[in-house]
Amino acid sequence: MEYLYVGVDVGKNFLDVFYLNKTIQIPNTSEEIQLFLSKLDRMQNLNFICEATGGYEQLMVQTLKKEKISFAIVHPNKVRAFAKSSGILGKTDKIDAKLIYEFAIVFKPEAETYLQTSSEEGLSGLLRRREQLNEEKNREHNRLDKILSNSVKKSIENHITWIEEELVNIGKEISQIQKNDSEIRSKMELLMSVPSIGTISASYLICYLPELGKLNHREIAALAGVAPFNKDSGKFRGKRYIQGGRSNLRKVLYMSAIVSIKWCESMKIFYERLKNKGKPSKVALTAVMRKLLIMLNSIVKRQTPWVKNLQLNSA
């Protein structure tokens, strides 16, 4: 599909938009974005391209979704690498907006097709908040053994208690979303039929891997970042490494893999076979992560729950 690309450099307060060979700056508010969109030629097949900014792009994305206008969010590292390869060393908001547009012209990123429902967006927000609280909880625990003051220790302990209460509340809200949304509930039931996949793991898979069940095994493994890549040159054969992918999802798969080799007999046998062949523990565990993901991909594709005697032989 041919698009008319619109490059957008997203900031906290402003959006710099490169459209029809000129850059326009608009405030990053829903009213101003809506006003700008109303002035566009909607007969053209527009595709807005922006970088992932950690959240500042969400207001624009939500407005584009509401208006049924295509968009794609690209990785900032790819745009910066494109800038270096093009000899573009300067960096301003206007330059970046045009750069993102030129990146889109060359690489033609496809519009996002896996758009989250309002329930999935709410679930994603809760998972992000859960990550933030767990990180803060770890930081507070790390401070405890370095503090001599009893009053400061008490303050830290009170904060940890508050965080733990908030984590319990978030868990309840996640369960409530599962209860109220039949589509999310059915997806979770399918995923949680696999030993080692709990409510949180299933929630991550739903929110951060919507392609599950829609891609082949190699594609889904690469997307999650558990597919090994070659490091060869001439006669040299280097070690295979995993790289890229979705790091937050990979962390969840890592913990699920550890649980699976304890509670899933087929996974335990697979892991031990790799270890007996001399594979390092981390390599064997990464293979378990990949195998687990392939199993989940098959389950979602078939829309049938996990069966205990089902054996997957692909590594």
C-alpha cells in the first residue's frame, strides 16, 4: 500500500510535523492535534511516523486511532543509525521531523495493524505501573542495609509496605479486567493452560505480543528476541546470540522458562538433554524460552488449550 508519510518529532509540549515539504509545530494536546488533523486532506492515504518516546507519543496515537488514520511507531535507534549513514549530524526538532519522514520514505514502515482495545490499553498501563513499583521496591530494599538511622529505616520500611499494598491492588485490577472482558479472559485461559504461565505472564503476552498466533514460529521467536542470530565471516563461525526483540516480554519468558523446567516434564527433559550435550545453562534456558513461546504460538493459533502429552520437537 502506498502512503503519504508524515514525519513527527514528539516532545513533551510540542509536536514538530513534517508534512508536504514543510515543518509545522503544534502543541502536544488533544485539541490542537485534532485541529491539525481536521485541516488535512483525508482523501490521501496518510501514515504518521514517529519514534517511541516512552509515552509522550500516546496522545497523538490515541487521536489518530480515533480518527482512523494510519500510524507507525519506529525505534529511535534505527532512525539515528539512518541519520548517521546519511551524514546528518545536526539534531533539532525540525531536523528530526524531516529525518523521520525521510526514514519512512526509504524503509516504508507499515501502519500498525495490531491495535489495542481500551481494556488492553488499561492492562498495559497496569503492567507498566507494576514494573515501576517493583523497581522502586528493589531500590528501597537495597538502601536498607546501608542505613544506620532507625527513623530513616522506618521510613523505608513504611514505603516498602505501601508499595506491596499497591502491587496487591494492581493485581486485583488486572483480575477485574480479566473478569469483565470476555476476549481477554478467553485469551488468558488459553495461555494459562500451559504450566508456568500465570496471570501476569499471560497479561504480558496479550499486551506486548499481540502477533501471537498470527505469525510462524521463526517470526514470533525473532519478534520476542529469543531467536539466535549468526555471527559468521568467511571461514569464521562465531557463537550464535539472541538480540533485539521486546526486552520486557523476554524477562517474563525467562521466569516462565525457569518455572517450566521444574513443573513441565517435557520442558525438563528438553533442558536436561541440552545440558548433557554440553550447552551452558543460559543457552539451554534460552532454548526453553523459545520452545515455550512456540508452544504458546501454536496454542493461540489452534485456539485449543495445552494438553499434557503434547510434545513439541522443535527447539
